[in-house]
Amino acid sequence: MLRSTVHQLFDQVVSCEQFLENCGEQMWRDKLCQTRVVDAAGNEALDLDLLLSYFSQSEAFFDLELSKVHGHRVDESTEAGANSHLVSLRLDIYYLAQKCRDENNASIVIISAYP
């Protein structure tokens, strides 16, 4: 069974949070965590507008580069691969978030509402 766009996006956001945590990038990990909200009924949701805003700010998520020089847990042998993986995660998140917003015509989507 195909997973909904909402679930695909949720999975990518969580994967990116974990990856950033492993690399020692706290600021962007925390920002991604803030896009996962719980509504009044206790349903977990994604704030698509907040998530997409991270890609258009002056210090955009697209600008993040993992580097030992910046205090990240990567070294010369893993830096290129880590940044390549980050680029892939970011692009997936960006396009899935746009697709979710277009498909659902909503700025916040409740994860459990989708199969």
C-alpha cells in the first residue's frame, strides 16, 4: 500500500531530525521538531507553513552545511557524504511539504487523518 504524502513527509522530517541530532546540529533539529505539533484533541500534526518558512528565511535551511569547522560531528572523510544526505533530505522535505499543502489545501495536517 502506498503511504500518503503526509506520512512520507512526517517520516522524512523525523529522519532529518535524527540525522541532524547525530551530526550535532541542534538549532535546525529543534526547528524541525517545532513543526510537529499536537492539537487540542491530542492528534499529532505537521505545521506546513512553519516548515516551508524555513526554506525562505534569510538564514534558510537550504544554507545549512555540515562541517567539523562549525562544530558538527563529521570529519573530512564523512563531510561530503553527510552533506549529500542532508541535501537529499531537505529536497524531499521541501517538495513533500509543498505537495501536502497543495493536496490538502491546509497549513496544518493531522497525521492520523491520513491512511
